[in-house]
Amino acid sequence: MYILLFYEFFKTGLFAIGGGLATIPFLYDMATRHPEWFDASTIVDMLAVSECTPGPIGINMSTYVGFKTGFIPGAFTSTFGLVIPSVIVVLAVSKILAKFKENKYVQRGFYGIRPASVGLIAAAGIMAIGSCFINLKNKGLDIINFKALILALVLFVLMKKFKNIHPVAFIALSAVAGCIFGF
């Protein structure tokens, strides 16, 4: 189990270029292949907790999955699996890139990676929005979670109106509203 956990997060760390949000499509894929670890609906909860806690999102989410799967050794294994590809790539590329950073092919390569990173992050955002506001298991108007949609709109308006209030206050307000209204 630990080898598979390491392997899955190693792949995620190797190919999720663009930061923690870019890991979310990989996590959705992982949820379909390993439903015993977590399901797709858990990803939104992991994202919410990861956004609220200190540290990089991808690492927080991999640590959560690893802990849920294999407790402390699982948390270490999944986190190490996610981080080690970046360490290897940075060490290998740093020497080479210094020599070739002005090379037009290297510049074009980085130029091509940017839209891919944005696409991964946009896909993650769309999937998270869909998971929050749409429930495909329901029929008719029940497919849309109107309470969550109204809460998001109210918080958006409040954030625009009261720009000096710290975002943590809005997160806390959302958590309280979720507990009261049972989103």
C-alpha cells in the first residue's frame, strides 16, 4: 500500500506543474482509481481545509490522503512522494538551465508550459465549483445547491464591500453558516 501511495503522489508531483491547485485534477483521477482512499466529494473538503491551513495546498492534500490511508507513515509517504520529483527536477535542471536560460528553445518550452498550468488550475476550479453548487444525483431544481450559491454570493458582496476585513473572518463566517444551514 505504501509503495502505491508513494507512486501515485510521485506521479502527481512530477506532472502537476503550476502549484497546489494543479494537483486537483490528479486527485480526481486518483479518487476514481482508488475509491478506498477517498472519493471525489472529499476533494472539495480537502481543498477547503488546505486553503485554511498553513502550507502549500498540494502538500496539505497529499498529507491528508496519506494520513487517512496509512496514518503517520502514509502521511509521510504521500508527502514525500509529492515533493521528491520537484527536488530531483530542481537539482537536475538548475545546473543545466543556468547554461541554457537564454536559449530560444528553452524559452519556448517555458512559454508552452504556462498555458498548460493555467488550464490545469482552471479545470480544478471548475470541478470545485461544480462539486460545491451542483449535485448530479438529484433531479429537477434540486440539482443546484441554492443555499451554497446564495452563501457564496453574499460572501462575495460582503468581501467587496468590506475590503479591510481579514479573509479568515469570511472563512469562519462560512464555516458557521455551513454548520447552521447544513450545506
